[in-house]
Amino acid sequence: MNFFQAITNALDTVLANDKTAVIFGEDVAFGGVFRCTAGLREKYGIDRVFNTPLSEQGIAGFGIGLAVAGAKAIAEIQFSDYIFPAFDQIVNEAAKYRYRSGGDWWLRGGLIIRTPCGSVGHGALYHSQSNEAFFSHVPGLKVVIPRGPTTAKGLLLACADDKNPCIFLEHKSLYRAAVESVPIKDDYRVELSKAEVIKKGSDVTLLAWGTQLHVMLEVAEMCSSQHGIQAEVIDLQTILPWDKDTIFKSVCKTGRLIISHEAPVTSGFGAEIAAEVQKECFLNLKAPVQRVCGYDTPFPLIFEPFYLPDKYKCLQAVKEIMQY
């Protein structure tokens, strides 16, 4: 399956196994912009897969109400760039619902908000943003970013099992680019809040998530074949709560860490990781933690290739950190 087919398969599994589950959002009834819900309305009917008005705040609020009533609510925000009108509902209602009642009230059915994020080659400033850091500041949410079809299905099914509201960010450049052998069994899951070591190494730790993970894998291959540097590559997978133990263990082994994400560098989630690593791994560090990220500008159109933290920028960071 490719990335969007794996998501469709996961959604199909949820709808089949939970009769309360519903999918809703702008254009999901005919498959959505990226075809992730294609065929589901025909299979499960208009009461379980349906379009909504063009109102992100309304979509989020409707999902919260459904989840409180006991239904499994799976909402789609058509692009993560347009999730901000729903910010109040997500941050002040969904994330705090259980806490404010001392655990007496909660989103019983579960709430997942799926939304495409990241660059796609021609999205410019309104269809290319990576906004995971905004939600990482909100206790009560889980924020998840898969790197490919296998993890997309496993993480999405894990979110469906979780009673906490989940923000599920899907990097749109992966929808048709990534193809993997995806488990079809209904009980397949990828554990939330658990990073995965994709490639072992001894000299430097390369940390990323989503599409940027594949950039780091290219960098690791260039390091090995061209420079004799053995890089360890880690996919964070869950942004909140994140897997500190796996990262700390790797950094204590290699003594070096490079974090890369598409979002702007200032207050990007890489800053939180860097702060925690320098606190917990200080005596093991051989060089300062480096971040290779997007610039502190709106996402450009014609200058997108210069904005993205590509493999050459990341490789340069590896050379610098090895020579420190």
C-alpha cells in the first residue's frame, strides 16, 4: 500500500470494528482531496461518512460533542494550515475536558483530528506549513506524525484505541510517494509515544519525523559511503508525549545530536528536544546539539528548494558537528 491507501485501510478497520465510529470533514464523502476516505461512504453509508460545512471550528466542536456522547469521532481538517480557527476548541475544550472535571467527564468515544501538513512542492505559504510545535505546548493532547504507510496504519489504529484527543498529522508529500508492505490484520498497532531507531550508528544521532526522516536516511547513507561516519537515525513518531528515553540513550552513545524538521527553527519542537538533551546528556555530549530546520519566514513558493532542510544542509551539519 502507499501512504493514503494505508490510512484508508486503517479507517476502514475502525469503522468495521466500532459501530459508533464516524468520519466527517470537508469533502470526505467523495474521498477527500488526497483520496484517504475513498469508498468509505459507499461502504458504510451517509450517516457514518459525511461532509461538513466549511468551518474548522465547527468540525472540531462537533467532534468533541460526538466523543463526549460516546461515539468515536474521526475529523478531517483539509489542510493543517487551516486548523487555526479550530484552535480554541482543540486547546481549550478537547485537551482540557478530562482535567477540568477531575476525570469525571472525558471524551468517552475518542477524538482523532487528521490533517495533511508539510511541503508538497507547490503549496506556498498557505498549504505547506508544519505546525506540530503549536500543539506540543498543550497538555492533554497526543500529537502523532507517521513516516510512511506501515507506521501510518499502526499509529492511526493506536490513536483510535486511545481515549485522549489525538492530532494526527499526515505529511502530504508521502501520500503517493511511499509504498510499503502493510500488515492487514485488525490488531496491528504501532505504540504511541515510542520512537523507533531506524538505523543504528555510533558517531552521531540524526533525529526527525515525517518526511524529514527519509532525508535523514539519505544523509546517513552519504555519511557512511562518502565520509566513513556511522549515523544513528531515529524516527520520533509521537511529538507529544515524546520518547525521551530512546533519544537520551542514543545521544549518550554517540555524543552528538542533529535534529531536523521543516517547521521554522525558532520555537520548533527541535528546541524542546535540544533543551532536554543538554540537561540530561550534558556530560556525554561531544558537541552542541544542532538543528537543521526551516527558516523564520513564511513558507515561500519559488524559493521552496532553498527553504527546506535538504540532505545537503543536513550533511553539512554532520561535518561540522564531527569536527567540533
